[in-house]
Amino acid sequence: MKRWLLVLLMLSATVSAGRAGLVVQFSNSSVFEKCIDFQSGDSAFEFIKNSGLVVVTYKYETLGIALCGIGSLGCDASNCFCKSDYWGFYYLDGNDWKYSDAGIGDYKMKDGDVIGFRWGSYGNTPETHSFNELCGSGTEKTRAVITAPDSVPVNSTILVKMTSEDGKPLVYESVIVEFSGGKKELVTNESGEATFSADREGIYSYSSPNHLLSSFRVTNIVMPTEASLKGPETPAEETPTSVGMALANPLQTALPVLAGGIAILAFLYVLKRVRK
């Protein structure tokens, strides 16, 4: 019994979860902030992959995993350091950012951590946000507006846009799409937009883990109708009048006139013969 209890304790220790904050600064005004749960033993690489951001990496034999790009900013994996700027990796020590000596594949996440990434040169640090700001239960949520189409056919690409109440795009923010049988997490781009493909019928609803929505928005995904598959009807062309028909009409009008003329000529011929 004691041996089984020890095994259970060891298993629970290996899967115990922690929470940490993530700050990704794309420019002076575009900052992604999120509180993320992680499993014990997760590296910063696994942590940022679970953020919902699109991450481009390359694994070097000697250097380990290099961070080439986040979102649309950075370099391709085939040329990870294509520019003089790069994604600097930092961790928060008290109120100060410290440059990480370990790469994202070697840095082990700890409960209460805050890690940050900033595109630029060495020493360009992200905005400072504490763990309590990012993960504290008392964090006040601001209001946002999510717009999406009301109804679209199955397999359509749906454009979702997220803005503040005064219409400003909310960039690199999470949008949760829920539907019967599952859900998806989207991250808005520099224009506050995100897209996804709806491959099944149903009602798709939207929410935000970091914001309160000013109104509830859903999209009805429907099977395309027979009319929509055929496309708009082409009006039937009028049949042009044939040449024969076009000639027949004036001939029908002229026949009586011709008959009258022939009759007069015949009468004059007979009269001439009588006088002789």
C-alpha cells in the first residue's frame, strides 16, 4: 500500500500544473499579454507554443531551439537570423527584465514566472507587467467588441474582428470560438483580425478570456442551398426574328397592292384590243 501511495504521489508531482505570465512586444504600441497554465517540466518553448501565437523556430544541433518569428514578425526557419533585429528572450526578476542566458528550449518554467519577448536589438526589453497584473484574480477586464458574419455556408473562411468600444483594433488578443463538438483559440493580427474555417454546421459563438464583450455575437454555419450552388440565374435571351420571318411580314403587306396593279394592267390591255 505504501509503495502504491508513493507511486501516486510521484505521478501527481510530474503532472502538477503551474501558472506564468507571458509578454510579447511587437512594436511600441502592440503588446500581447497572457496568463498561461503549464505542466511541470515544461520549457519556455512549450509554454509559448500553448499561448495561441504562431511561432516559427529552428533547432540547431549545438545552440538548441532558436526563436525565428512570432506572428508575422521575424524570419523563416530556413534563415532564422535574416535581420539584425531578433526576438530577445527575457524573464522578470522582481520589477526588472533580465536577459535569459538559457534558450527557450532549455529554460524551465516555474510557477509565478513572467517571461517576455521583444523584437529589436540587445537590451530592447518588453513592457513590464507583474505576475499579479497578468494572472491575478482581481485583474479588471476591459470591454471589447467582436464582429463576425451572421450566417455563412459550411467550409467558408470566417473573418473575425476584435476592437475596443471606441473602434480601435485589439491586436494579438485571444478570441475563443466555441461550437458543438469543440472550440478553437484564435489570435488577432496587427489589424485586430483573425480567420478560421468552419467545417461543420451549427452555431459558432465568440468570447474573449481577457475582455468583457459589449454584445453577444454568433455565426450560423449552414449547408449551402441548391440555388447558391447553381449561382445566380442568367436571364433567357430573346430569340431573334429569322430572316424568313422578317421578309414575310412586308411581303404580306405588299401582296394586295401587287394584285391590284396586275388587274389594272390586264384591263388596259383588253380595252386596247377592243378599240382596234
